[in-house]
Amino acid sequence: MRTAEEYTARGRDYINIGKLGKAKKLFEKAIELSPGNAEAYFQRGFISLITRNYSAAIGDFSLAIALEPDFADALFRRGTAYYFGEKDYHKAITDINRACELGCVPACEMLKRMGKV
């Protein structure tokens, strides 16, 4: 039997080679084994984000943030989902700004491109 962390690590490997369906199943298994695994929710949300399923992405990123409130990458990615998917610019900028404050360099770069810094 594998641990949730092993399923999550293997899922990331599958993302890297473009096997998103297989990766998603592994993240779901990790969540089943460890519902408090913020990284597994984040990774599943990332798959939803890159496949443009923005509402699912926001849901998973929100779960990751609920588990780890200072999860900068989850805040940044949720912000991008709000921005590009929901067109909710206020929520997007709030999340992206918080991610930047937490040291997420891509978030800070995005704020600069948006003229918000």
C-alpha cells in the first residue's frame, strides 16, 4: 500500500509527462487516504486550471488554502483562476497580492504586469 505522499509525488510525475488523467486519479487517491493533504488538493486544482475547468480549480485551491492558509502557490493559482476564468478581478488581485506577500515570485511578476505594484 502506498502513502498519500507517494500518490501525490507520482501524480506530479504524471503531470510532468502530460498524463493528466492518470495524475488526477493519483491525487484523488491521495485525498482519499489523507483528506488533510493540501498538496494533493493543490495538484488536482492545478490540473483543473490547465484544462480550464476554473470552478473546479478554485474549489480545490480553496480547500488547499483552508488547510494551509499561507499556501502561496495555491493563493496565486486561485487568483489566476479568478482572473482568467471567473473574471472576478477583485478576488484575483487579493489572492495574487497575498501570494506575493508570502514570497511567490510569479505572483509578484504578475502584479507588475498588471500594473498593481
